[in-house]
Amino acid sequence: MTQHCPFHLRDGDEAAAESPYTFFIPTREARVAVAPGDLVKLGFEYEWQTEAYGGERMWVKVTGKTGLQFTGALDNEPYEKGLECGMPVAFGIEHIIDIVWADTASCPPPAAHKEYWERCLVDACVVNDGVPVEYIYREEPDMGEEGDAWPDSGWRIRGRFDDTQAGPIEDRKLKYLALGAVLNRDDSFVELLHEPIGSAFRRDFATGRYEPCD
């Protein structure tokens, strides 16, 4: 859909496919059911030099619907100059990333998501450069600080040892971030995350399986 404004709308389906463990959107059934009067959240990506943010997620009140195409009015006051509350917005079902229903009694049930917001320590090359995970172990959590929104899970994740792009294991930079951010890049170990403190596994790249380590 062409917008005659200096922004484009983020494709929610593409974003969810790229980051399935951290970016969640309503089901297609729910998005199809959106009607005038509902509020939907859209991702605005700006195409001009902004002061602080290259994009904002903002609410739009739906005013019209034709098939899977919608019209609405911006219901937020944007942080960035260039857009204004009340301006008309045209969008498609693929742009809807959240919904507030005008009639909650008849809205479809929300999607259930398994979320992985607990933190872990991971080789930066895994999330930045796509180096596959080879070794994971879980120790007593010691990275968290008082007031953290999400605790340290204790999981420590290392990229493939002999990957020349990643460099020597002892020289690698580490990142402390959500498990879901790592799973977006490599979810080969997701079924092991319930294992207790003291667990350790190494990936056999010939079979794709993780074998317990002593």
C-alpha cells in the first residue's frame, strides 16, 4: 500500500517471522475481525532525519474497512515532529501489531505465546554474526541486579568453537540479554532450557543434537 506521507508502516508479519521469540502480534483471525471503532497499534518507520527515534509504535482508531484494508486516524501524539494526532492513516491487515477492542465481549481469544525474557550471557557473535551455538551450560545466576525487570537465567551460551569469523573463544565479546533474542538467531537448544543449574550440553553438528557434558 502506498502512503503519501514521509513514513512507511512496518510489516508485522515479517517482523514476527524475523523475531518469533520476542515480537508477538495478534492472530490473523483477530486481525481479520478488526472493525471501525477498534484501536490498532501500527509501527511507523520515518523517512526523514528525526530528532531521536527512527520509528514509533502508535495507536490508530479504525474509521473504515474494505476487505483487509483499513482507514483510521492517529490516536497518539507522536514524539517526532512531522506527524500529528488525528491525521488519516491507510493500512493493511499485515501492519496491525496489537489491538484494543471496542467490544471486548465479542473479540477473538488472544494468542498464547511462550516468552523467554529471562537474561543470559552469550557470545556476541551468535546474535550479531549468525555464528551457530555449540556449547551451553547453566550456572548459579550472578549477573542480575536489584530492580531488574527480568532475572538472570544462569544460562551461558557459546558460539561454535572453530568458527574463524567468531575468533578465539577466549577473545570473544559477551552480551547479557534476553534468551529470546538468542533464540531468534538460533533456537536449536530451546528444548533444553528447562534443565537445572549445573547442566551442560555440547552440540554435535553431525547429528544436530546436544549431548550432555560432564
